[in-house]
Amino acid sequence: MKRFFLIAALILCAASANAKLSLRSVFSDGMVLQQKTEAAIWGEADANAEISISTSWGARLKKIKADENGIWKAQIPTCEASYAPQTITVSCGKEEIKVNDVLIGEVWFASGQSNMEMPISGFFNCPVENAGEVIADAPGKDRVRMFTVKKTQSYEPLDDVVAGEWKGAESANIAGMSATAFFFARKMNEILDLPVGIVLSAYGGARVESWTPKDILETYPDEKLSREEIENTQEWIRPYLAYNAMLNPLRGYTVKGFIWYQGCSNVGKHEQFVERMSNMVARWRKEWNDENASLPFYQVEIAPCETYGGNENVSPGALLRQAQHEAAHKIPNSAIVVTNDLVSQYEYWNIHPCKKQPVGERLAYLALNRDYGYSGIPCYSPEAVSVKRTSDDGEIGVELTECQWNGLSRTKEIESLEVRGEDGVWHEVKEAEYSWSKKLLLIKSAEVSRPVEVRYGWGDFRPGNLKAWTGLPVSPFDLMVD
């Protein structure tokens, strides 16, 4: 009988130990919560235990009950943003967890592949432009903070990330922060003067399918989903494993929106891209209880790079960019940043170009204009809508958005603008003029008497230099003449 009670006591102790009150890793010291909302917070405790949550900013005391598996989730009313540090206290019986140095501000979720992952310190032989100056001018731990999820994979959905920690943007920390996400957050902080938090979950080389759950991928006939087939696939392009390990544990963390830099690993699959991006974003929004698409999703176009294996007539990189723009138009509450002007000629081989600051800032311009009421901040790149003949002498006119007020940046020494005739031969056009009266970019080539097609920045590596008066670049395009 004594042995029976001893075993029973040990079992109860083990159960109690396994059910110890806990919070998920992202709810930790230094965290940033979205202001003026019902911010989600969750963790584990004993089955059916009562959990109490209180805050230093005076949110009403929350009392909730864990489910039969010990999982609990609550929503905390948050106040207006402030640099004043706050605390959250979570208690269950005699157990208590205090989360210190909490800031209330604006929170964004950043994801994608290596160009989002790429830190201020860069990759080997791939630096971020002006990295030393950026580190020296670090804005401080209370202005920008980032929770960086450790790269990992899992065949089963995880409840918590393997590792992650909130760090403030001090000179000691900033080198390890995502450059694109940091520059986005820094610009947001400069304009809003509010704390900005980034939850970063990015995996170099990942495909859209890497960030999509298995049940959706099972509807795609070309996806190989058996464990053996996945194990024989390059680690970084494996399907659904990054989703399980790096997104599933964070789904529902209260954010203002998403920023996304990805696409290189989907080059060559442009015909599938729009549908699969749309499906991924729709699922993410469902996981965040955002089926009305109130959370914006802002993308970055893949930069020019020669490594995609295209030629003069076929460009998989250009086709993927086109698909990215189509996805941005199709996905509700979405927009895209153009990068065609952000590479130098020596970077033709480099899939990780150094100019990350303009990328992050252009993402910030989208958010500031569309989500924070700064309608005067330009945020859209000109896009080609149509092209038509404007005279009998071979002149054509391209209709562009975002140019009607003040035209384009140049008329001479234009790069990557081309026309072709019925013979199929492409000819560069170095001079073109945006017409005030016709609201068209007028193009004429001495070599082509009757153009049938016009393209700009169209190729794996075809950087351009046409910009709107705002400095935002013209989007690459390829159009047949009407």
C-alpha cells in the first residue's frame, strides 16, 4: 500500500511539473504589444486551472480558465503607445510569472526568405550598404525591438518556437537584426515617434510552399509530401516544415500587419505563384482571425539577378516579378515594393544586393500612407497599364500610373527600355519623353519603324533608371502594342 501511494505521489508530481505555468517564448521580457487593441497572450498550466492576468497600465484584471489540456489564451486591452516600460503579471495559484520591460507600440510580422533574413552584418561577401554607420547610429532599445525566431523545421506543428528573444536596437544588438525589417521599423519610428516591434520569422531559400500548411499543399499535385521525398529535397525549399516550426507557434500574435520578402526560390514556377501566394496569405489571415483582410500584407519584388538562367527571349526572373505584381493586385489589402533600381552592375551575380535601407523604407511608406493616415507620403511605383500607337511614324505611348502629375525623372540615358518590330529583334531606346498633354511615355526608335512590343527592366538582370518625381522606380513591364 505504501508503494502504491508513493507511485501515485510521483505521478502527481510529474503531472504537476509538466503543467507548470508558462508563457510562449514570444511573451517575454522586452516584448512589444500592439497599442489600443485586445492583444493576445497564451501559455500552459494545469488542466482546467484558473489563470489571472494583471498589467501595470491598469487593464482590467483577466481571469480565464485553461482547457482540459492545460492550454490557456487571453486577450489583454492595451493602452496608447508609449516609451514607458510596463509589466504583465500572470498567476495561477502560487505560481507567478512577471514579464518586464514591456512596451506598447506598433507591431509587424516580417517573413520570407534570405533577403528578409539577411542581417545588418550581411552574409559572406554580401554586406549591407553602410552597415557600420547604421550600427553607430542605432536608435536605441526603446524605439525599435525585434524578436528573431531561430531557423528550424518540424514535421509536426510546434506549440512554441525552438528559440527566440526580444532585443532592442542598440549598437550591441543591431548587427544581428534583419536589415529590411530594421529599416522598415526605424522609418516607422522616425515618423510615428512610437515604439515599433518586429516579430521576424524568415528562412533563407524558403519557397512559398515552405510557409504553407500541409493540408493546403495536399491539394497541389506537384508537391512531394512523403517524409522520404522531403528528406531528399534541399533543406531550404522543403514544404510546410518552416510553417510548422516557425509560424504555427506565433499565429495569432497581435500585429498591425505583415511584411514579406521572398520569391527567388519560386522562380521558374511563375504560373503557380499567384494562386499559391493567395492561398498562403488567406491561411495566415485565418490563423490571425482576419478573414476580412484588415491586416495589410506588403511584399517586395525580387531584385535583378543573373543567376536565374534566362536569356534575351525568356526570363524566369522577370516572369516571377510579374507574378508577384499580379498577386499583390489579387490579394486583398496588399501592395508591392519595386526594387529594379536598387542594384549595381557589379551585383549581377548577387542574389543578396546590398541596398536594404531603401527596401525597408519603401515598405514603411506603404504602411504609413495606407495604414496610419499619412496620405501625403508617396508609396506607389508607376506601373504600365497599356501601350498604343500615337502616330504613323513609329511612335508609341505607354500609359503609366502615378505619373500624371509631374512625369518621370529623365528623358535621356534611359536604361533597359526596349522595343521590337515584327522581325523579333530588340533595340534599346535611350531617349523617351513623358507627355504632359497626352499623359503617356512617348517612345520612338530609329531602328524600328513599326513597334509591336515594348518592355522595360524585363530580364533576370535588367536594372532600370526611370522613376516618378517621388523617386519611386517604374515597375518592370512587357506589353504588346495595341
